[in-house]
Amino acid sequence: MKLEFQLVRGCLLCIVASSASFAIAQARPFPGPDVQQIYQRLLPQIEKIPAFDHHAHPGFADDPDVDAMAAPPDASAALRTRDDNPELIAAARALFGYPYSDLSPEHAKWLVAKKAELKKQYPGTAYFNMILDKINTESSVANRAMMPDYLDPKRFPWVFFADSFMWPFNNERETARNPDEGVFIPLQEKMLHRWMQQENVSKMPARFSDYLEFIVRVLADNQKKGGIAMKFEVAYFRPTTFSDPTREQAEDIYQRYASGGIPSEKDYRTFQDYIFRFLVTLSGCLNLPVHIHTAVGIGDYFNLSQSNIMNLESVLRDPRYRSTTFVMIHGGYPLEREAIWLAAMKNVYLDSSFGELAQYPAAFKDTLKMWLETFPDKITFGTDCFPYNEVLGAEESYWLGAESSRVALAAALAEMISENEITEVRALELAHAYLHDNAVKLYGDKVH
């Protein structure tokens, strides 16, 4: 009887202990009073993680190849992305010891002179390498029209632009659509002409098959030059819904307009749909990931509803492209909640760049938390740095993007720990994955 009592009592204690253990492990809906302390513990450790910046436009303000695009005159910009953001003064102070609390023209001269002095002190590729060292960034993907000799290819892997292949005809109707396109489309024409020069093609090929072969040569040569991916900014120019035309349809349109004439919008879209899908297929054959701009864009005529990231679902979930790796640049912002579910596809990743600049850390923290709770192995860090002007360059936006991301990441993980979703050990694993490991695994031996 005594033995039975002891056994029953032991079983009850096990049940109680198991229940208590389960209660401790159960996630709760609100962070506790310990969240601030957890954040303070995490942030210094997160700041020590060398980052892989998955999307940036490094360069000097007078370099026309920083992007294949350009902002239209007087384009609207969100509050935090304007060059009068006082946080950029903090960036100048952290990077260069800027001694002033404003950017008045007189004080800005100090910053310009300081950078000029450092460029002499760190010649060639050493200057931007030094900037990466200051923000603890191992490598930064350079999404640029062309690579300059002042960026170290070992630390700045190149992503080149592929949109121009979709605009080979007379674009008079395209440029007249709105003032933004009057700026954007001629830049695509310029980019296509540069690819033609690269391949010693003096005029549009007479045959469609030769045009496709020209595209193949450009991609293969760019890959040999160190290109690790190709980038589409197609959302700036047209809707991101892509039909599935046949080669015969595209060839017929090419033969009608390659030597002249202005295609109708319907014909042009059909041709572009085929070329886009051809490029996506080709990228899978070349093991060349596809980056796609999937967020809001510059200019007053950017159509967010027509560029909705979910429009791409029919392409991303097409079994024909399962060997193609897709990176959704800017994570579909402001539709990042929908976008994360596209990462359920094994070959789809999300990049968080721009979101950390358009949003303050308090808001960006919520984006990261939701992503980390869903597909933490499919999200990557990026700054979307860009040289604003001679005073505030890529350097300051590098710092702001990196600092904002680390702060928001620490805050998101602190809440997840406090809410019993993860342990601190797991939090640091997720931090390493987001800031570095996920992107590096994506490219394998293509990046150092």
C-alpha cells in the first residue's frame, strides 16, 4: 500500500512538473518587463556579427553607374529617406567625427573636405573597404549598371541589370506615358546600347534567334566578370503580371518592329512577357539568381497596385523555374506580410533593404519579427545605400541602414525571447542567419 502511494505520488509530481514545463515553454502574447534588459544584452552581441549586405548601390555621387535608373526631378520621398533626416548627421559623426549638429552649407564643407582627405589616405579600393569595416560589413552586393575600379570585387560582388532587354524597339509611346517614364525609359535604351557595345553588336540583329543569342552572351560575359545575379526593376515601367506567350508570338512581334515602327502596348507587353520568362529560364541554366524590385518606388507615377509583389506568384510558383533562385528585393514593402509567404517556395528569398530606411526601427522591428516567426531561413539583410549628394553619400546611408537593421533586429528578438518563443541562444543563431548566413548560403562559392 505504501509502495502504491509512493508510485501514485511520483506520477502526480511528474504530471505537475510536465505541466509547469509546458507552461514555461508556451508562447505568450505580450513581452514581459524583462524585454528591455534582454534587448540591452542582445544588441552588443548583434553589433559584433559581420554582415553580408544583400542589396546596395555603393559609389560616389558623381558616378552615373551607381544605378541604371535615376530619380525624376522633384520626386517625392518618404520622411526618413529625405536628405534632411537628422539621423544622417549622427551617421556623419559616427563615420567621420563630424563636429556639428546641423548640415548648414558652411558646416557641410567640413564633411566634404574630410571625405576628400580620407580618399587620399585610402586610395583606390581602400576607401570603401574602410567604410565597410566601420559598419562591420564583410561584403556588400553592388547593384550597379557597371562596376568601377574603386570598388574591391572581393568585397563588393556585382549584380547587373537585365530590364533593358525588354525595351529594344521604338519607345516613343512608352516614354510619353508620364513624366517619370520620360526619364526612366531612355535610361533603359542607354543600358541596352551599352550591352550591345560590350558584345560588339552595332545594330539590332535582323533575326529573333540572334537577339536571344545576344542576350545569352551578355549574361554569360557578365557572369565571367563577377556578376553573381541579375536584377529587374520592371515594376517601374509596367505591371508585374506576366502572361505566357509562345516563342512564335514573340518572334512575330520582333520581326515587325526590330527595324522600325512603334509597337502597340499590347504587342510590346507580349514581347516583354516572353523575354522576361526567357531570362528567368536562362538564369536557372546559368545558376544566376534573379533579383526583382518588389516595393514602392521613386517618382510620382509609380503604380503600387500594378507592381504588387503578389502579381509575381504565377512566375515564382511555376515548376518550370524551380531551378531559378529568386530574391524579392525590398521584401514587397509595404506588403511584406503577404510577401513572406512566397518564401515558402524553396527557391524564393526576401531581402529587407529599404524597409529599414523607409520605416523607423520601431516599425521595422515588427516586420522583422513577423518574418523571423515565419521563414527565418529565407530572409536577408540589406541597406539599399545610395549616394544622396556630394555631402551625404553612400557612406551615411550605409551606416543608417546597418544601424537601423541591427537595432530593430535586437528589439524583435528581445520580444520573441520575452514572449517565450525562442531562447537567447536561438535568437543569436537567427541574428547570424539574417545578417550573414542566409545570403552566403544562397550564393555558395560565388561570394567570399
